[in-house]
Amino acid sequence: MGGGTMGAGATNDRPWITVMLDQREELGLSAEQIGRLFTLRDTFAREARKKSETLEKIERDLDQLLGPGPVDLRAVEAKLKEAEAIRTDLRLARIKVIEEGKGVLTPEQRAKFVELVKQSQGSSGGALQQRTPATARGMEEMQRFMQSDQAPQAMAAMMEMARRMGNGDTMLGMVRMMEMMGSMGGMMGPGGQQ
């Protein structure tokens, strides 16, 4: 687990704490560990929302500075630096909370988690997903789509949407998209039905 990675080919772009919580039974997490992981994740989510709101305000301010007339480049530069500082702070805070989450696990649990991640990367459906008939069908359809000629254009459109949702920060936009999809799933209830 050294160097901040969870294994070969893994990155910190995945929601590791959520993955740990999803795999609580396989990892044998105690109630205390589960509580600590939920607290880390929820505290970070609240802080990230605040920073995202601040970033959105800065972007609106920046939009006001830009226009068809003369632009105050010093003011624009200051806003850009302010926005980048918040993006950097947000990303660093995310990495720190993920590392804190990894620290909640015992060495044995960390080893097991690394193994689960490796299995999920090596299998088509992913060991970190619940294997239901609907999930299997969905994964098959996703694989078929990803091999189609439409996939590159769709991926480019999705990345552009993420960039816009993140006010230029694609990673932040992807987090927002996932949060939005997660909240939509919660509204739909079990099995995706209202």
C-alpha cells in the first residue's frame, strides 16, 4: 500500500472509501471501522460541497470579468489563481482522506482489499460489484457499447460534460456526476423502481 496506491494499475481516482464500505463484509470491518469510514467520507463530502460552491462563485466572478470590452488581466489572473488553489486544495484533501481511510484498515484488511481490487481489475464484471442478473446484463451491454464505433464519441462527450460540471476540473465534475447518479438511484429505490 506504499506510495498511495492500492495495487498495480490502481489509482486514487476511485472512491476508495466507498469501495471499502461496499466490501465491509469481505474485509471483515468492525462496526467501529465502518463508523470511522462513514465519518471520513461524509465529512469530506460536506467540505467538498463547500469548496465546490466557492469555486462556482469564483467562476461566476471570472465570467463577469471577461467580456467583449477591455479585460482587467490582473483581476482575471487573481481569480484564476484563486480557483486553481481551491482545486488543488480539494484534490489534496481527497487524497488525504483516502489515506486516512486506508489507515482505518488493519494490515490484513489492507492486503485483502488490494487483492479484491486486483480481482476486480482482472475480471470482466469486477469482484467489487454485486453480481445480479441485471448487473451482469448491464455489464455485457456496457462492454458491447465500449467496443462499438460510438464509444469514443460518447466518452469524449461525457468527459466534456464532466469538465463543465467541474468548472474546468474534470475529476471534480466526475465526482459530481457520480453523486448525482447516486442520489437518483436512491430516489428510485431497490431495483430501480419508484
